[in-house]
Amino acid sequence: MSRFTWAGGASSGSQAGVIFRPSIPSLHKVNINPHRSPACHLASGENRVISSSAAKFSKNDTFTLCGYTRTARDIQSTFRTIYVQCSALDESTGVPESSEVSQQGDGQSTILQRTENLEKSSGSGRGTKKERIKKLKEKSAARATMAATGELVMYPPDEQRRIKNSWARLMRWSRNLRQREAARANEVRLEKVVVFGGGSFGTAMGSALAKSHPQLEVVLLLRDPYLCKDINDKHYNTRYLPDYELPGRVTATTSAEAALCGAQYAIHAVPVQHSRAFLTSIKQYIDPSLPIISVSKGIEVSTGKVMSDLIPSALERRQPMVFLSGPSFAKEVMDERPTGLVAASRDKALCREVQNLFASPIMRINITTDVIGVEICGALKNVLAIAAGIVEGLELGNNAMAALISQGCSEIRWLAEKMGAKPATISGLSGLGDIMLTCYGSLSRNRSVGVRLGKGEALSDIMASSSQVAEGVPTAGAVVSLARKYRVQLPVLTAVAQVLNGHLSAAEAVAEIMNLPQIEER
């Protein structure tokens, strides 16, 4: 078996007697076929093969290709044609003649150029022979540049041009659209936004707006006068985000009348189970035309309603509403890390208003009219996150985690589609995106509850020690009711409710799930 080294140094193949002596560094083509073992062929110029008989290859001959050792059989299975860029060689030794190369102004070492055959790369029967040769030389030049400069050249020049043109078209479209949106945004002067609730996410979203709209006044409507004082005097939410200074235009008040006076938008960030009482207490101050942007995710346990049903029920009237959801941790929003969300409303014009309101260099807002899909995914992912935390707490490993989350995603899809959700929503930011973040992210409150349950802590102790609400805990029972209503079996989500109710331990729930009958994938 012979060994040929054609990368990053002397290129001789001298063990088999294959020696090239081109007058100038040029392109050589080697057809590798382990069955017929054809000889080397030179592609151009005055180049010649010193020993063509020695250029035949056995299927077990090995080649060092750009740092990787491959046999002729391996190479032939992927590449039918190999192109080799050779510098001048000494006929007796097979070593590059440095002086001859230097005189020609090319000191590069021999480089192995690998590519599919020309017909495949350029398309069968496409272009003239001259055009094909031109493309071949461009590819060769790109590889030569890579060797000379040490820079990685992934694509030949013509492909690079196509990529640049595609990117340029995308950027032109982006600039034109931003200009039109900016013109529309300037038509209405944004002055005041009120945030219902002073939790971590409501505070983070209010701060994000204050940073992206310097003239905007953001008012947090709270119940706690002490937290209100800390925000106004210290510019810190000392209870929920103590490590982050708030923008100067973010203030707080306990007066609903003062907070809502002159507000152009209201961000509802009150936990779902407390939303009805909160909205009922302030509904006389809420203008019927005031758009409410809900960032609360969950299902009201007592009624089984999602926020799109709960808000008009509590206010006893129809209200302009948008539902904002997606993978977003409050701390990362405060850190100004890139975030993507989805705004859902049956009113598409209002959706676009909210999109323009929150859009910034660190926040992207997609829009949809699929309200139920966004809401049900946002509610059920919290229950699934508890299950993911249980798997983590029991130390069951990555296989179990992947299997559980896959099953949970299927269960969310089964119920959501029965309720009228669109498949695109379930697989998008507010569906799969939010599920991934909540199930895998260490900042997830619901996942943290599951981890502690998996380690054997009692739910009452977990809830007593937490200052923030884990919406998945109350939502789990409501999900079981919805499953019965829509005749859908949700084994993983139902098992979470059983663990939270104390009817099963975390380990027992896992054992029962694993012992369910084997079924067809659906």
C-alpha cells in the first residue's frame, strides 16, 4: 500500500514515483477510481507526468487530504475528481525547488484541491467549455488564496458573489421597511405607558420601553407602597430585580387613577390567578379604548379561562387586547440581550402598533392572529417545565429529558390543535421556542419547582420559600380539565398535576409514565 501526502508541504508521492515538473504552478487533475486505477492526467500547459505507470492507485492507498487521512476508496465514494495545485518539483527528489518557485513569485506549498466533478458542480450540460474552465480556475484561485493568506475560503468567487447579493437584497428590504415603519411611528407621539404589576417581567418590559423610547414615561401600578418608594427613590425594584438600576423615566404609584391618566397602552403583568380581582378593582379607571397588552401566561383555575377570555369577563366589556409571549427571561431583557417575542391579536392593525412599540435593536416582535395558539402554548409550557425540572432533580439524564420534552411537546400540540391553534404557532417562538427556554433554562421558576420536587422537597415548602409565582403549579389542574373537555389524553401533563396534588411521588410518576403501553408515533 502506498501513501501520498499532498497537503501543506512537500508534495512528491515519491514512494510511488509520481513526480510532477510543471513549468509554472498550475492545476492538475487526478481521477481516482479504485477499480480501474487510471493514471494521473495533467490539465494544462507544458506539464508532464514523469512516471505515469507509477501514478496508478490501489483502493487501499492512503492520502493526506488537508490534514485528514483517507483511502482511495473513501475519496472515490465522495469525490470523483481531485484537483491538485502543484509548485515546481525537483525531478530527482520530488521536493519543490524553492529557487525556481521564488523566481516565479509563488512560494506556496502544494495544496490539495478537492471538489466534485465539473459537470456536477456547474450543472450537466450548462455553460460552454470556456465557462466551465473559468469556474474551475476561480475555485482554484480561491483555494490558492486560502493557502497563501491563511484565511479560510469556504466558497469559490462566483458563489461568494451570489451570497453577497442575497444579503444585500435582504438589507435593502430591511432598510426600506424600517423607513416606512419609522414614518408611521412618527405620526403618533408616544408619551405614556402603564404597567399593571411590579414583578420581574413587567418591570423588565417597562424598562425596555423606557430605554428604546427616551421621551416615554413608564408608570408601574403597584399594591405595595414600600416597593413603590424604593422604585421612585432608589430606581431599583428591590424585591424582584435588586441588581438592576431602572431608567430614570420609570416610576411607580399605588394610585390607579394617576397611573392610567393619559396612558396610551397598558401592559398587564399581574399573575393570572390574581388578574380578575385586580382588573375588577380598577376597571372604572380603564378607558374602553385603551389597548391592554397582556404578558401573563396561564389558565384561571376557577373558570378554565385564558387571558383573552378573562380580561373582557373581568371588565364586563370588550377591550382592545394584544397577547405578548415567547422565550424571554426578565434578567436577560434587563441585560439587553437579543430577545424574540410574538404579539397576537385578532386586530392586525393593533398587532402592528405593538410590534412597532417594542421593536428595538435587541428585541424582535413577530405578529400573528392566532391568539388561542399563543395563549395555550404559553400556559402549558409552564406545566411541562415542572416535569423537566423533576427529571433534572431525579438525575435521570439527557436521554430521559429529551424523551420527556418531546412527549410534552406532542401533548401540547394535541390539545392546542383541538382548541383551534395553528401548527405554525406551535412550532414557532411562542410555542416550541418558549418550551425550550422554560424547560432547559436555569432561570425558569417552573423548572426550579420541578427540580426541588425531584429532590424530595414538599411543594408547600417550595412555594413558601419563593418570592415569585410559578404559574405552572395552578395551571396543571386546569390543563387536566381542558384535556377532559376536548377528549385528549395528556399523560405527562396529567402526571405533573398528580405530583403537585401529592397523589404520586416524582419517582412514582416517572415509573408509571414509562410503563404506559407502547404506542405509534403521532
